[in-house]
Amino acid sequence: TSLYMFLHTGHVPLNKHLHHIHKSDSLFCAHCPGIEETMHHYLITCCHYQRAWHSLITALGHKATSTQFLLTDLSAIPHLVSFVNATSRLRAILGEIPLPHTLLN
């Protein structure tokens, strides 16, 4: 899906990338003054998404602190999709993201 393409290429529709391609006036997180809104910040350190991130930690343990793990391990995919949906940060662009059918069985 588009989510995985965005995440793997680094062309995530977050402010740092959007600012780089002149689609956002700011490269900073709207919730964390002075902090660039990068994929790592969004997935792991942004305090605004702490509740959703807590679900990642509960499901995946310490591995959830690794962007590489979240993006490459098949066991992380349903939890990553749930996180992205719970934050609603990418919903305007990607909509509600369904789990791939192969992971539902």
C-alpha cells in the first residue's frame, strides 16, 4: 500500500519531507516546538501520539523503539497500521489503512 511505500522511501507526508518539497511552510512538528517532524519523531518520540505509541510498546516490547524493526518485520505490520490509524496524522492523504489480507488470517 501507499503507507509502506512512503515509509520505506522516506517520502512520508510529514512536515520535514513536505517542507523539503515546498508543500509545507514548516518542517517542525505541530505538537513539539522546535522538533523536526521526521518519520522517527512521528513513530517513536512525539509526545502527542503517546497513547498510540504505548499500544506499540505493549504489543512489540522494546523492539517498538526501532524504526527499522517497525518498517521491516512482518510481525510489526498490523501494529504499525493500527498506530498510523490511531494517530489520524496521515488520514487526510492515506485514509483509513486496512490490514493486508495476508496478515488477517
